[in-house]
Amino acid sequence: MAFTSKHFLVLTPLFASALLAAAPAGASESSDVARRVGLPVPVVETVLKSIDSYFESDDAPGNRLTIGTIKEIALKAVKTHMGRLDEESPGKATESTSEDRNATYKVSLRTTRHESTETAECVDTTAVASSSEGTPVVRDGSFAFDMTHPRQTSFSWKMTFCRTPINGGSDFTDWQLR
């Protein structure tokens, strides 16, 4: 079957919608995601923008289609980390991993500082998204992935979560991204 202009007109809207879906998340998308995963909107926006920056860098994973997977495991790790911020101490880490047949993607959050004062309690966190992907090779005339020497990449960003005392110091506000 020959490719005609009729086929082009049918494919154009599909291609346009695919391009729009690959664009960075907007404000309304961030609020939808925040509601779905149970995180504050500024936290979701920070995580999504950081993962977008990772994929825009020279050190991005080779498989660009994994951006959704890495965003998902990053949000999962942040949610787990935020759920236990009051127990966090420097050096404690939270991880979320996704393994594929030829790759492993991981996001880890490590507490670097936990400080309490009369006006606020803050936890500094370093997040690292990393990938280890098998490189494509041809062996004995067939296509394979070299998992012995995988391509490893990573990207990091910092986040600080704070809460303030209320009711004379007997209670606290929710954790917020500073």
C-alpha cells in the first residue's frame, strides 16, 4: 500500500498529540499529578522539572522513552521520604527503583541536614536520579545489549522541606518545600 496524502492527514493529528504529550508538564498537569499522588503541587513541579532537566542534559539516559517511568519512581521516592521527614537524620536514604530487561532506573533521596529551631524545623535533601542501561551491540550477527559494561548516567538536585510550630509549639504545619 502506497503512502498518500490521505494517510498524512490522518497521521498529522496523532503526531501532534504525541509531541504535546512529550512536552514538559504544565501547571494544571502538575496539580492533577499532585492530587493523584498525594503530594503538594510545588513538590511535584520541582520533581517533574528536575527530571525534565535530566533528560535535557548531555548525561541523559539513552532510552528517552523512560522519562515517565523515572518521573513515577521519583514521585514515589519523594512521597515515601516526605512521609517520614520527622524521623529523618543525616545519612538516611529513601530509594525507588524500576528494572527493565536491559536497564535499571533508580531515584534516591538522602537527608543531608535536619535542623530544628524555635521558628522552624527543616530537612535538607539531595535527590539523585540514575540509570544503568545496557549498550546495544551486534554479536555473532545478532542484536544484543551489553550488560557487562552498561552506560551509567545520573543527575542530582537539592530540596529543603520545612514546617513551623503552631498552637504554641504543640503542633506543626504540614511539610512544605522551601
